[in-house]
Amino acid sequence: MVLDLRELIGESVKVLPFAEERSLAGEDAKEFSDDLLSGVLSASGRVENHAGCLTLEGELALDGEFRCARCCRSFRRVFRFPMSYRLAETLAGEDTEEFLLLEDGCLDLSEVVRCQLLLELPSRFLCREDCLGLCPVCGCDRNVTQCSCDLRERDPRWNVLQNFFDEED
Ligand SMILES: [Zn+2]
Ligand SMILES: [Zn+2]
């Protein structure tokens, strides 16, 4: 979605609300993460003109189906990120980083949303903080099944003791 801000710049309106939504699946979802299976990406807010300064405030949300990095089960989660930008028609040197640049009075909102989501979305997802994951020995889902595999990492200090006993025999 491209926002045409020319009326706002010309001050015939002071506020321009926006809302866009698109569904993500397949390659579109993969762009953000291999573990994002599908989702709906939405952004809403407003652009305002305060005495010639254009600001964009809003929220972007991703309601998605994710694959857990530990147990591989899919689960649904909603991520929300606040959007806050300053917009400029032209850039003057040092301010380059802080402003979104308009092109002919228009802003490519979809691109802004895409870039922000790429920056803010975590690189891996857990179905819950304490997900126990899959057993590395038998492969069962340890959230569901309690297997009897020995998962303890042996403390290397025991080896010294073990050697001691081995020598005793
Ligand atoms: Zn999990
Ligand atoms: Zn096991």
C-alpha cells in the first residue's frame, strides 16, 4: 500500500489515518522466517502534519502460525510492534538515518512494514518459554511423553573418580 500524503503536505488535511492488511503464506511468509508457516500482517495508525513536520504513529501486528524451534509443533501467536517514524520530503545530510523519505509526496507503507518486521521479529520461536523439546535420544515430544532416556550430561569430574576406581581394580 502506498500512502499519498500530498494533501497532508499541502495542509488541506491535518491527519491521514491508514490501515492495511495482507496475508502471508508460502514464500511471502518464509521471507520473515522459515518457521513462520502462515499469518496475517496488519498495520494501522495515522500520519499527522504538525506545522510542517510529518509523523507516522501506529502499530504493526503479525498474527501467525509458527513452528516451535524445540518441539517442532506449530502454534499461533500475535506479535505487536509500535510504529513511530518521522517523514521527510528531502533529506538534509546528517538526518538521513532518522527519517523516512517520501517519493513525490508518497510513502510506500508496505515496504516500511516489511523492513520493520524483518528487524523486530525474533529469529526463533518457542511454543512456550519452558518447552522441553524433543528427546535427542528417542525423538519423542518431551512435553507430552516422559521417556526414560538418560539425558544427563556426565560431569567430567566423575571421570577422574571413575579412572581412580578403574585403577584400583
Ligand atoms: Zn515447543
Ligand atoms: Zn527419549
